[in-house]
Amino acid sequence: MLNSAYTRSEHIRALWPWLPLWTAMALLAIFAHGPMPMFSTRTLAVAWEMWAHGHWLVPHINGEPYSEKVPLLFWMIHAGWAVFGVSDVWPRVLEVIFGGIQLVLASVLAGRLFPSHPWVSKATPWLLMALAYSFLFGLQIMYEVLLVVWVLAALLCLTPTATRASPRWWLFGLMVGAGLLTKGPVMIVHVLFPFLLGPLWNDWARQNKARWYGFGVLGLLLGFALLLAWALPAAEVGGEAYRQRLFFTQTAGRVVDTKSPDLQNHARPAWYYLVFLPVILFPLSGWLRGIVAVPTALFRKPWRAGTGAAIVAACIALVLLLATALTSAPAWVANVLVVLFVLPLFLALIRQPLEPGLRFLVAWLLPTLLTFSLITGKQLYYVLPELAGAVMLVAAAVADLRERHTGLASHYALGTWPLSLGAFLLALVLFAMPAVVPTRFPDNIWLVGMAPYARFFGVIFIVLGGLLLLRGRGEMRRLAFAGLIGTVALNALFTLGLWYRYDLTPAALFLAQADAAGRPIGNLGVSYNGQYHFAGRLMHPIAKIALAPGMAAQVDEDDDDVVHDGDTLADFASHHPDGLIVSYAKHPPANAFRYARLIQPSRTGWLMIWDATTLNALQSGRLPPEPRQPTLLYPQDYWRTRTALR
């Protein structure tokens, strides 16, 4: 009992101080502004429609079944709403909880993989919370952070402990099933290769191959059984079209190259992840000690026969692959070059005399990277679970450098000084913005928005730059602290200077009044992604209105498909004379300030709400009746401090 109590105490102490620090920063950042369009608002819209209309099995968005996502995250949101009431507070707290669990699981997994190097387990959560992209994406109410939890938990089930060598197969199956219910079949890609290549890194798997693969397959089948337990009745309730999209086109559309407007394909070339790897790994991609440590740990001399040739072949393929990013080479060329880069590298590394933890990371990261690179549909956040593995690799490599190359492990030339110089440079830019932007960049909405607050944040980055210049012990923690605080500071600068261009609350509340009064609402010319539904608690769908003749399409940053089906503006105005129309433009027309019901900034453009008959008359060249009420202008502070074109 005394030993058990001591062990629990040690586990709790291991969470200090990184978990309280990360939690405080995450809560501060996620509540700095409202839910972000389109990621968070779309998720909340689906959860709201399921809640409001009792669609517990089939997710819905804008009145239609939503086959793109499975329901576990929505059910978790509903559980909190049942206790605390409907608001966006619980979903955001839920994301912070997921992020904290992710850090804890990553630390535990690192401890399992590298039991003889306790520093790796301690360093992993610090380095993981320093990643700017991972932190900022964790502020979105999305599925990937929860997926990371299930991926790490499933991998933990495969790794041995000090008292148990065999995997926990039934728990592995449950975690796989939870991941499938969170993000669909892509869950399998994240855990498949550590399982398939188990004998390469796991002694128990090598000695018990039949049991490893037999029970592993049963675990995967258990996971799919959990998915089918929802999918089969959901397909029956959702109808034939929903069933077809759920079981076939929703997943296939991301794997194959398709231009169908009904599928969220996000098609990108094979080199996409490799090119953006420094971005998603920042600031670790600027830590010279980590950059040097990784190849030093992986390619230990003496090399096995053929290792040098494999490295040369991989380097040549990488150079050619990056060259294709600058040319219009066919997609199959990039696919072949990705294979020629990853495969020789993997074969060379797996033949190296690496410890089991490093072999696990090689078996996990490289085949998964290759698979996602060959899949047509790509988003940076698709590989979010693998960032934990990449951080473990850096931590393990630095630990190895400390043991085998003490000179390199402490040399100042491999420290964080490049990141310090970057922080100082950013600080200089921020200090100069209030003086330079009004005269040199008066039309740049991003710089104009941030300029009034820039100098305060310049002071923050001066301090962080000085912190990164310090020498001696604690370099890793200083890097993590600077990365976390710097990311939170940039999020705060965005909130102060630019959030008003993303805050759709005024428009959503205006539409809520119309929806409650039974007035039909139409969205003109662009895809509607539910961005008004949750904030306005709308109970009816918003119609997709085709573009009026001669009207230019608005290009949205996330979803650029122009809606051509449905009623035209004239049809909608004729059928619904009391209806409202939401339209978008790069610049509001002059008559908008006289006839529109509401105008507010929206990203790089403007959002306007009109009476349908009024907008139809203007589009037809007719003069509509004089409006009874003046145009509402939001946000009010913006209009009080800036001169707008009228």
C-alpha cells in the first residue's frame, strides 16, 4: 500500500508544472474570442441541430443529414449541455480537457517506450505544448484533438509495461472503436503500422506472432463492430442518399482525386506534408540541437551494408520531390518520388541497431507519413496525432545526444539562438507597425487591425527573445515556455486587432429574430456551412440561393464551391416576399448603406443582410421603397473609429 501510494504521488508530481501552465494558457486563449468560422461554428451547428431536433443518430447540418462526420464528439457536447445547458462554454472546455489528456498520454507513452531514459517522458509534454500549430488548432471545436486521445490510448495498449509484456487487446479494440466514432476509418491509418510492424519493435510480438496478429485483428474487428453498431441504424434512419455517402463516397472522396462539389476532398499534391513539416513542428524546427540530434540518434555508426546508398537515394528523391513543388509535374510523379524518399529511409532505419522505442517511432511515423502523402485529400491537421510521435522522437534523440555526445549536447552553437533572433526580428516589426502601416499599408486590413496593439506585443517578444538567449541547464523548458507564451501572445494580438472580422454574432442574432418570426432566409452565391445556426439558435434551414446574373462569386478561404442549384434571387423574392438574403462582397456597393438591413466585416470582405425584395429590385435595376429603418452597422466601435465608404 505504501509503495502504491508513493507511485501515485510520483505520477501526480510528474504533471507539475507543465499541466497547470498549459491548462491556464489554453483556457485563456480559447476564451479570448468566440468560436471560429468555419471550423468551430460548423461543429457547433451540427451539435445544435442534433440537439434541437432530436437527431441523436444522424448528424444534421442546415436541415440535411451530414455524412462527413461521425457522432461521438457531438454526443459528448450533448452530455455537457444536458448538465450545464446549451452554450459554447462546455464545448470549448471539452477541447481543453482533450488537449490536457493528450499531453498526459504522450508523456505516459514516452515513458513506456523509453523506460531507461526518464527524461524523455518528462520532456515530451513540454515540447508538445510548445508546438504553435498544434496549440492553435486545439482552440478549434474539432474532432482531431479527441482523435489524438484515442490514437495515443490505442498505441499505449500495444506497448509493454514493467509488469506486463502482452498487449491489452480488448482495450485496444475499444480505443480503436472510439476513434472510428470520432473521425471515421482514418483512425485505422494512425494505428495500423505499429500493429502490422509489431515484431520489429516489440519483443512479445516477435516471440508470439500468431497471438499478436490474431488478437490484434480481433481488436480491430471489435473497433469496427462499435462503428457499425452506430452506422447501420444511422444509415437506415438517414435514407438512401445518406447511406451511400456514409459508406462509400465520404471516405473514397478523400482517397481518390475527385472534383465533385458534394465531397470535401481537399485535394493536394504528394509533397504537401513534407513541405509544411517545418511549419507544423515550429518552434522545434528552429531548435538546432533537436535538428542535429535526430539523425545522430537514428543513424548510429557503424552503418549496416546499404545504409549509405539508401540515404543517398532518399536525398535525391527528396530534392526531386521538392523540385516538383515548383513545377507543374503530373501528380503520379510526385507520388512515385514520395515512395522513393520514404521507403529507402524506412528500410535503412529499420535495419539500424536502434532501441525498441526508436524502432516503434520509425514504424509509426514514416509509413503513416507515406500513406497520408499518397492519399489525395490532405489537411495539415490530418496528421495531428503523429505530432506527438515526432516530439517523442526529438526528445529521445536529445536524450541520446546527452549520453553519447556530451559536447554537442551542451554546445551553445546548437542552442535556441536562431529562435531568439526570430523573436527579436518579430519584435522590431511590431514596434515599427504603428508608424509604418498607416502610411505604407493603409489598405492592408490585417496590418491596420494589428498596428494599434503591436508595440505592447513587441515587448513580450523582446522578453521571450532574451529568454531564448540564456545559456545553461533548462534549455528545453525555456524553449517550451517561449513557444507556448509566444503562441498565446499572437492569438491575443489576433483577438484584439482582427477578431471583429470573424465574429458573426451580430448577423446571427439578427437572423435569429427573423427565424423566430418565421421569415425565410437565403444565403446568396456561396456554400453555407452552418456559421449562423448555433450563435442564432436557428431552427430552420437557410436556403442556398443561386447567383444573380452578372454577379461575381465570393471566394471563401475554406470552402470555395459556388452553389448553382436552388432558386435564383428573383424566385426567392417572388415566393418569399418577407424573406431575408445574406450576401457577400469584397466591398459593399454604395446603395448597401441605404438599403441593406445589416452590414458587417467578414474576413477579407463584407457581409450584408437584405430584404429579399429590396435586393432583387436593386439587382434588376429598379429603385426599391425607402427603408423604414436605418442600416445596422457592426461592430459599432469599428464604425466610430473608421471612415467607411457610403
